[in-house]
Amino acid sequence: MGNQEEDEGSSSTKLSGFSGETTAPNESPPCKKKALDALFGDSFTQRERKSTSETARAEVIRYRAKDALPLTENAMKWWRSQEKELPVLSTLAKRYVCIPGTSVPAERVFISTMVCCAAWGCSNRSEKAVRMYGFPADMERRKKWLAQADFEANQFVMTKNFKSRLRPDAIPTIFVHRPVVKKRRAPAPRCTPSPFQRLREKRDEDTQRRESDSEEREDMAREERQGQVDGLADLERECVLSLDEMVITPSVELHMLTGKLYGDVTLPGHTGVATHDCVFMLAGNTTRWKQVVAYHYIGNSTKGAEYKPIITEIIERAASIGLHVLDVTPNQAMWKSFGVDHTKTSVPHPTTPDRCLYFMPDVPHLVKNLKSALVRGQVLTIPEYVVNKENLPSNEVSVVPIKDLLSFQEGMAFKLAPHLSVAAIEPSHFEKIKVGPALNVFSKATSAGLKYMVQQENRPLSYLTTAWFLEQVDHWFDLMSSRHPITALSRVKMEEYEKAIIFLQDFIHLFHGMKIGHKGVWKPVQTGVIMATKSVLGIQEEMLERGHRFVLTSRFTQDCLENTFSCVRSKNPIPTPVEFHHALRIISVGQFLTTIRSGSYQEDDSSFLADFLDTVKQNVTPSVRVEQLMVENRTAPDLTKTEKCILFHLAGYIVHKLTRFANICGKCKTATRHTDDNPAGDNSILVNLRV
């Protein structure tokens, strides 16, 4: 093959020379082709080679066209996957991306020698044109260096270039030791007191003056209370002791005036930061007076035995000024400490052994607890003898009929139970502590609404059992919290009095045999209802025997104390310990109280025993004038049968109030009465059910 190429080359040269073209003498001969190029040159194309700069520029363009890598991904793994597509950039990235970031200035990384002397107290630095030498590698010499700090002149040698160099065996000999700090002498005592000492003395003087003023005010208040008590009759000196708790903000605060800390638990036998306060109040049974006598900061849980000596002391001190505590309204923790329960509701009186000291749970609290058990879905099972006696269709009381009544009257202009709302059945945290929603459930209006739905709306007969129970609880609450002589327990009308006593006794038997919940276990609300009813029966009998004409049972509840709490919470719903102390102190000395509309209890009409700042109120009888109204003949709106019955009831209520308090002629009164000549018609169904 080689020979063939030479022949072809020579022949071609000859042909070139034959054609008249000659080769220059200095021109190099053409390059010979390789054998592979001669055989396969036409089948392969040679790839054009790019420069390094063009390759890098193309990689940068492709790199910028790619999407940004999320911060959660690993950058090194991504560059490893791009080695084939971006070979140059991936090599650079592996070299520089792996360097960790640092907050140290970059110059310090490249400094191999010290920039300052390591000896303690030496201020030589390289900036001062002082040469710095590193520690030797020899460990023996290094130990000697660490004990010294600087070099003397004989430790240096002169080189051939006339430069000073440290000798190989040089050892530092100059050392600057740490200076010894001398203790400062105590200053000589001054002849004049310091400003802090004068401030401390002034604060002590102010504290002593305030304590003396406080004692004087307490003496004045004690004399005023004694004067108020001396002006009371013997029957007016009987009172009730109420105590209840209120939530406060857990904190320990410094009283700036007295310099005392408030917020720690003060109840004996307990420690920690207080979360509640327990207030003790005396209130009259026959006359309208009340007075806060003590309070304690307490925690979330307390021992009932610790209250017994406090209550006994309050009763004894009240007896020392002429007051007789007839009843105590305690919490459940105190029952066991005095040995009382639903079978025994009184103990011998501490100051008058021939009389009894009664313990009566708060009736509004019991109503709220009973409503809570009902709305939580617990079924109340009535005893069989009560079912047979009252001819009830079933023995179960549940919240299902009440919810059905709510859905039935939803959207109606006139409602069967106008005060019943969804908030009473599904209460929030703050709605649970209010008595009003509970009383709206246990009311005659709700009971009459259930009866109406059974008669007119074809509801199950089992609704009548729930209606009967709601009416019983409503009547029991009226007797246990009477505020007017007409509804009070009195022997003036013996027939009504005996009916009331029989009803209360039957109510005790009802809760003795009633079961709450599917398991039917005994509940604290049953104990409370029985204790309260038995205590009222015992108290009313003792008071009537001692000469009282009637007994207002509302005086034995905690309404007076709850209204005081509402006044305390008027500025801050959850006061701090110091805020509670200030508010209760102002109220206790007789500051005029106004009714709080957002209170959780009913209004209390009692005045404070030491009421210095109250003004005398004049009773003004409003004049009632009835004018004749000219009503045009208008077409009555389209109302359903239920709405007509409700409207008939409302109109009858208004007419009844007008005929009772206004001067109306006999003809108009006769026109409003139900007689054979003037029948009421079918619209009086609701009126008959609510009678």
C-alpha cells in the first residue's frame, strides 16, 4: 500500500509538471495521508474543536437556563449529577462550595504568626514594629517559654546580612507578672445618714403612721357597727354567714403603701400562689344589711377542716357584739369537717348550745348544677311511686323535649317560651355560671310550651314527664328563694303554708328516690337539694316559733356575696390580688354600690351594716294615668294558631296588670273577663296551661 501511494504521488507530480505548473524550490511537499484516513476518511466527519473560553461560556449559559435549586436540597449532590453536562463548572463547584462559611475576618486565616504577645500583661503587638516569635516545636523548650515572656539582648545573633536573629537555644527571661490587687479598706462611718438610710427611715415612719391610722379607722368602724347593732331589735340580730370563692390572677404583688406582699396563700395549712379568694360575709335574715368580715387567699384545692376554726371564730366574735348566726352557707369541702350531710343538716350552736347551727347549700348553685346535668344528656329517672301518684306517662326526664321546643319556635315572632334560648342548652364557659339561663329552663313557660306541643302538635306523651319535672323545680326554687312576703313561708294563711311544707317534704322524697344518669349513682346535687330543703324546713320552724311573721328564704342564699363579687369585677373581670384587696376594702367600709347588669346572680337589695357613705333615698310613688287610645280599624295580620294563643296570653297579661293597678271602669273590667256570655274561645289554650 505504501508503494502504491508513492507511485500515485509521483505520477501526480509529473502530471502537475506536465500541465505547466511548477513547484517553488522552497515550498514544502504536501503531507502524506495516513492509511486509516485513506481507507475510512470519507466515512467519518471530524468534529470541530472549541476553545476553552467558548466551552466555559456555553456551560455558563446552560447553567443560567436551569431552575434554581430549593434551599432544602443538597447542592453537592446536584453538582455531582451535572458532571457530564457541566464538567468545568462542576469541578469548580466541588472545589469552592464545600468551604464552610465563617464569621472570622479573612486576614486572620492566613496569618501564621502571632499578632500580639501571649504573656500576661504584655502589650507588645506587631503593629508597634515589634517582631513576634512562635512557640518552638521542642516540648522541653516550649515548657520553658510558657514560664517566661520576653528575651534579653544576648539571646539574639547577627547574621551575615547584618540582621538580628533569635538564637536556636534562646529562652525568654523577662516576664511581666499579674499585678496584685489590693483590697480596698472599708470607708469610715459617716456622721450624717446616707440618702438610702433616710429614705428607709421615712418609709418606716409612714408605715407606722398608716398602721396607727388603720387601727383608728378600724376602731371607728367597730364603734359604728356596734352602734348599728345596738339599734337592732332582738329578732333583727339573727343573721346568716355566707362564704364563696372568686377567681383572681395568680401573681405576687408588692403593695406600695404598706410594703407588704399580696398573692400568697393565706389559708392555714396551705402554701403556694393564690388562684382564688374566699370571702366571708354576714347578712341579716329579717332586715336588709350585710357586711364583709374576712377573706383569705386560697389555691385551686383546699382542705375543708381548715375552715372550721375560722367559721367558729367569726360566729363567736359576732356573738360578742350581739349578733346571732343562725345559718352557714358553706361549700362542699366544709360538710365533712362539721359532720353534716343529707341526713344531718345542723349541729349544736357554738355560742348558744340550746339552739342549732344550720348548714344550707346555695340554692342558685344547685339549680345550675341540675341544669348542667340535664343539658349534658343525662337522663333523670323518676321513682315509680311518683309516676303512679302523678299519673305520668313515663319515668324519664331528658333534654330532648326542650331541644324540640327550641327548634319548633325558631323563627316565630311570638314564642311559647320567649326567654328560652340555645345558649341555655349549649352554654359557653361564662353562661354556665349564670343563674338566669338555668331559671329559663326550669320555668312555667317552658313547661306550658311542652304541654302545648303534646296537645296541639302531636308530640310524644313522654314530653309531659319533662314538663311536670320542670314545673316542680320552678315551684321549689320560688319557695327556696322567696323575696316578697306574699311568696314567703308564713302561718298567716295556714292552708297555703301547709301546702308549701308538704310540697317541700315531697320534693325531698323525690330526690331521695331519683336516679341521675344511666348508671344511677348518687350525685352531689341530690345531697345539696336535700340538705337545703331540710335546712329551710328547720330554720322556718325555729324562726316562726320565735315570733317572726314570715321567712324570706332568699336571705339564706349567696346572692348578697355574688353581687359584691360583681362590684369587685366591674373594672377587671379577673383582678390581681392587690386590686381585689383595694376593691373589697372600699366596699367593706360602706361605699355606695350600684347594680351590675352583667352579674351572674339576681339583684340583692341589702345595704351594708357599716354604710357611712350611703344617702337616704326617698320613695316616690309613680302616678299611673290611663288614656283612651283611638285605634283605627285595621286588618289583623295572618297568624298561626300557636301565635294567636301566645298573643292572647300576652294581651291577657297586660289587661290583668292594668285592671289591677289602674282605675278602669267596671264595664271594661267585665269585658276582659271570661264568662259564659263572653267565651275566650280556642285561643285560651296556653292561658289554661300556664295557670
